Amino acid sequence: MKSAPVSKLALAVIASAFSLFPGMGCGGNELHPKLFSSEWSDDGGASIAAVRNKLRDAPFTRGADVILAIPTSAKNKIIGMPMAGGAKWTVTHALDARPQIVGSIVVGSGGGEVFALDATTGKQLWSRATGGLPVRGAGDDGNLTAVTLGKVDRAGSVLLVIARDGSVKRQVETDKVLGVPAMLGAHVFVPWSNQYVSAYDAVTGEEVGRVTLREKVSRAWTESSALYFGEVGIFRFDDHIKDASKNGASHIGIPQRELPGTPRLLVPGTERIPVVANALDQARLYARPAGGPVGAYGVDTNRFFATYYSLIMSFDSQSGKLAWVHTNKADVIGGEAVPGGLVTCDEDGKVTSFDAKSGGILTETTFGEPIQSCVVFLDSYKPTGSAPAQGTLSEQISTAVTNREATLATAQRLLLRELATLPDESATKTLVDLARDPRTPPVVEKDARTALAQRRTGAQYMLTALTKHYDFLGDVLVSPPVGPMAEALAAMKEPKASSSLAPYLTDPNITDDDVKRVAAAMLVSATTSDLPQLRTFFMMYRSASESEDMAIATATVGQTILKLDPKDGRALLTDAAKDPFTTVSVKNKLEAILAAEQSTAPASSSSSASSAAPPSSAVSPVTKPKK
């Protein structure tokens, strides 16, 4: 793409770039004295209210509804895909930042120039020399294009206002760091210093209004016939904008909640967005303002979305509650919330439209080749069609957490916590499968075990898992998560628990901690039919408890025997406590159990006293262990 001849004004831009932006305009009338000046007292919203009244009926430029992609095969190639119909187009041009779609045009920079393309056809509209400064952002009103340029590691910026024929109508140089501008009715709205938005009249070259926003703001844009400012949240330019400094502007935000990758709703407008997508593109938030330029203001369909590599999640925009999860085949590297849905593009070049409420896929298309980044700008596009029925949220989470991609572990831990709150019995099965699968990352396995111990549904899945002991010859290479299931089954008072758990007391393939937790569960659920196995374990380990966990387990089993068979159990524990071969730790615990049992025995009924549980202070060494 050949650059247009460099004008004297463009040469001034280049000169200013190499002089670190001295903060001067290009002529006596080019820079209003108050433009981007921090020596300004808040006018209570008077100036921005006047701008609002002046532009109340200004027409908005309809967006082009286009998705751009940079193919993996070439870093200097742009592919455009019109979503409202029309053929894909391709343009080759050097790039030093990711192209942007504003209104009906594409603005990019590279090779020492800034250029504009028709977003629907890819036809070049104009190009101007920049002296190597990358584009920070752009805005367009259908006639004029505002562009901010500047390096991330330097203070200062250049603002250009360019006509459709490529002529520079306004040029402003400043020592301030300008964000991404928007245009409406020949007025440029420029965020700067993270709190101000100045309204700059491109006809007169004056700042005609300014608003102070009480939240970090670095981007301005138009969408769905409305003008917005934001970064953390989104402010709307409406009749309430005059009250912004008093926190009275129309504003929407995303609920604070735990999300993997610390995703951002909007990329700071002071950052240069790299050509190739990175981790910040793979962990993103998406939300669309709803309500148009006036009236009720909120988040479209009451949903916001988060992506994390190949996972796409939807949340309630008021409560932050998880609504659905989709596991994509490839990593998602871009997207945008659209009316009633979400559109994403992934590394394989696939573009997918999702229904906001259900998460069902509405449409799918493709660039036809792998891509390394994409830009989605869909102003009025709304995917049509009916989404197929989706599985339950529990099933969706199960699919996500059983994905073996190592990069997903952080998100899977979060989703496991969500899964643990669901009453569905199938959630229990997923937790059991994760906890016993050797391919599960250790941190995820640990979380699954913790969640299992807290389950109060799905007992049948646990009992089934307990039948599958470690068996090398039978290709059962991992024992089930016995300890956590023992706790859960005991809490559920599952009548079949003790017969399933008792064999694990002498199973050499489970950990001492699991044995301890099984013993604690048996204290609650064991019956007299379990006494032979309990006695066998007690006699094996009272003199062979090499760890504190096993000592606690042995004493707890002794307490269970005493509970089920008070007479013979008391004799068994008394003899063991006196036997010099009983380990010291077990002996001390047995003596505490016997002393507590004796102190609580009523004189009239030693038998009933023997079956009563001793005070917690006396048996603290053998109570339910901490997780």
C-alpha cells in the first residue's frame, strides 16, 4: 500500500514525535488554551451539558459489522469478514499495532504511516505519515476520523482529525497521554489523565466541554446509536453526564467476583494493542450496554461473559452467578457481546455466535485458516436461529473440569467450587472421577477431594466408587478418594456406608489420612456386623501405628468398638492400654477414652453409659480430623 504524499502538516507531526511532544499546537488557533490543561476547575457539568444539548440530534454512524483477523501465515495481512453479507477481503500492509474498526472504516498503522480502509470492502481510503508512532485509538463520524498516536513508553500524544480524502483538518500535540477517542457530529471526545473526557470541536479547534469521571476512563466509542466512555465500567453520554463529578452519571459495571486470569472488560486506551494476541486476549470480559442513547440503562440480557483460553463462561450481571459454561475446541482470542448473545473467534479461525441466555451455538463460520489475532466490531449485528438444547449447568461444568489441558487448571479450580454448590447428584460423580483420575492436576485433585467431603447428595456414586479398590491386575491403578467420601457418607447418615468403608481400614493402598477419616466415619455409622473388621484393625495397629494419623485412627476404632460392645470393648481397650507393646500415642488416647467413659457412666446403668459418647474434651485426639 503506497502512502499519500506527506504534507507540511504531517511533517510537523513527525517533528513533534521526535521532540517528545512539547505540548504546543500547530498554529495560534489550533490549540485552545484550555485544551488538555490540568489547570481547570470543575464547572459542575455546565460545559459538557451544553455539548450534550448541542449534539442531542447528531446522527450516529452505523457500524460496519465486520470481524478482522491476522492469519498465522502472515503478520502483515488483514482479512476482513463482513457479517452482514459480502465477500471476505484481504489487504497486505506492515503493522505495528492491531487494526481497529471504527464506524464504517478500519484504521491501522505500520511502515511509518496511519491508514484507513473501507471496513466492508477493504478498499484504501487514505494514508498519512506518522514518523513511526503507532496508533493508540481512533473514532469516526462518517466524515471525519480522529486518531491518537503515541508510544507507550513516552509521555505525550498527537491527535489528528483527518477527512475522507486524507487531508489533515486538525493536529494537536500535547504532553498528556491521550486515550482512544470517539467522534460525534464533528466533535472529538478524548479521554486523558484517566479521569477527564474533553469534547473538542474539530471545526473551531477549541475544547468546548469537559467532564470529570470518578472512575478510571481511557476509552470513548460509539455503539448502537450511543456514545460511551470507560475502562473499568461504562459511562453513557446522556442527560446525566453533567452529574458525573458527583457520581450521578449513567454507569454500568461488572460485579466483583473471582475469575481466572484477572480478565479486563476494556483494554486501557493508553496501551498499544500488539498485532499478535497474547494471554490478555485469552482472558477477557465482555458486556454490552443496553438501552440505547436514552432511557433505562443496563447490561444487555443481564449477562456478562468471561473467556479463559478454551473456556467461555456466562454470568448474571447483577449477582455474578455462573449461568453457563462452554468448552471450545481451540483457544478463544477475541470477541464481542452483541444484542442477545456473544460472538467469539478462536485460533483455528472459527467464528461462533452464542445465545446469551442458554449458551447454545446459534451460528458458526470460519476464516478458513488459523489466525493469530482478531478484532470483532458488531454494531447492529444480531445472530439468528435457534440454539440446540444444552445440558445442565452441572454437566457443562463437568465437561470443562475434565478437560485435560494444563492451561485450564486455574479456571477448573474455580468451576469446581461452583460445581460443589450444585445439588445435582451428577456433580458428585464428576468430583469422584476427578479425584481418582491420575491425569488430574494435583491442585485440582485436592480441590475435588475437599468438595467431595462437603457433598450431601450423590451417595450412590460414592458407594459405587468404593467398590473399585486398587487392583493392578484388574487395571484399577488408583484408589478412590476414600477419606472425603467417608466424611460425606457419615454426614449423610448413609446406612450402607459402614459395610463399604470397613474394608478400607486395612487397605495398604490408601493414605494414613484417609484411614483416619474412615475411622472417624465408622464411629458414626458402624454396626455390630462391622465388629470383626474393627477388631482386626485394632489388634493390627495398636502396636504398629507409625504415624500420628494411624494412632488417631486406631484409637477411634477402639472407641467405636467400645460404643458397639461396651463390656468386651472396655476390656479390650483396658488390656491394650496396659500392654507395653501398644504405642505411646495410642496408649495415651485409649486412656483418655476410658477415663471419659468412666466419668460419664451413671451409677444405675453402666451398660448405657458405656455406649454413650464421651465428652469432646476427653476424646479430642480421635474426633473428626481437620481437612
